[in-house]
Amino acid sequence: MGKTALAVAMARQIGGEIVSADSRQIYRHMDIGTAKPAPEEQAAARHHLIDIRDPDEEFSLATYQELARAAIDDIAGRERAPLLVGGTGQYLAALLEGWQIPRVAPQPELRAALEREAAELGAAALHRRLAAADPRAASQIAPANVRRVVRALEVYLVTGRPISEQQTREPPPYAVRTIWLSRPRDELYARADARVDAMLAAGLADEVAGLARRGYGWDLPALSSLGYIQLRPYVEGAASLAACAERLKFDTHSFIRRQGAWFKRLPGLEVWAPEHPAWRALVS
């Protein structure tokens, strides 16, 4: 049993509702590659923040934080238990640690100019520009993560203040209990590989091709994400499906290794292995 099935079982047991903490399940038309809860799972326990945007619509971390807080307040106000479920560590940390995120609206022309600079001079050059303006932010963002470098520079250039000075924290008024479902690394890899195979069998390649046919660009956060960008060469006829599947498995393993760093920092953390009594009780 994975986290979605376990979350549904827990929600039914305690009278709860699920608030998604997945940065890609917010998008419509992206069901297979995001492992979106099946219709019967969504019917068994009410889900929030799923299918709320089209793939080309702007959606920021601040927007997620605002919507998630509203959903949690709504659920609690009806005397139900909010269950925050998902694997996007940045979403979880921003909400549970109370990040105060600069409310700077996207500046399309400025972003385009910065992205051109990265394309022409290299991502490392753009990162050096950020390091000169905001060393603390630069130390926390990998040079290859052009999207985050651009955002940090955008905030600095619009407000005149480093983004790191504006990202304070105010713990939210929640009594938080964080459960990290943990398995041995080799088992996680095997399960991830099996899930990739199952997604491909379920029509992932057709889903990705369909998004491209609708005109959604590969540079969008939605299509540049894990499970989608890896299939671009196949959709464009540049590689076999088998080769793209291997790339997806490799990149998923890398994601698994990074994901743990986010969970270790969350408040009220409990680590559950499959033999944990509460986990066993939910699956029995």
C-alpha cells in the first residue's frame, strides 16, 4: 500500500479530508504521470487542490500556501481532520514551517530577459549574478535550477531587496504531526521502477503526447517535471520508448534521494516503516 491508499484509509478512520501537497497534481489533463488519486480513491475521501489549474496557468508557491491554508481552515471549521498528503517537499516545508513568501507578481518581460541571459551566457553566469546580489539565496539554489535563479533575481530587481531577506518564517497555528513513510532504498527503487512500467502500460506516452498536441510547451513547469520531460524525445521521434523509460527510472531514483532531505526537516516528524503497528493496522 502506497501513501495515497494509506492516506485514504487514515482519512476514513479518523473522519478526515486530504489536502494534496503535490506540485503536479494541481494540473488538469495530467493524471497518469502524476499518479493522481484514482476516482474511487477521491470518492472514498474528499480531496482538495487536485485539478485546479490548466498546465499553462501560473501557479506559485505562495499561491499553493494560500490555497492550502484555506482548505485546512475549511476542513477544520467543519470539525474534520485535515491530512496534508504528498511528496513535494518545498510545498510541505513552506506550509508547515510558515514561510513568509514575497508577494511579487510574475514579470513576464523580465523573466524572458533573464532566461535569454541564461541561454546565451550559461546558467552558471546567471547564478553568479544572483550570488553578487543575494549570496545567501544563491548558496541555497543549484546553478542548474534556472527557474529558481530567475525568480530570486526577479524579486531582487523588482523590490530592490534580496529574496533571502524577505523569506522569514512564522510558524502556523497548527498542531502538526508529520508521518514519513519509509522503506529501504533498494525497495523504493524497485517500487518506483514498477510504477514507471505501470504508468507506461496505462498510457503515459499518449498522455504526454496529448499535452504536446494541445500546444503546452516543454518549458512549462508542468511539462518540464518528472514523468513528462523524460518522454519528450519519444514524442518527438528522437528516442525509443524503452530508452525514455530508463531515463525516467534513473531520474526518479535521483528524486527519491533528494526527497528525504525535505522530510527530515519537517516538524513533529515520525518515521513509519511498513512494520509500524499503525501502518499495519491501516492495511489490515
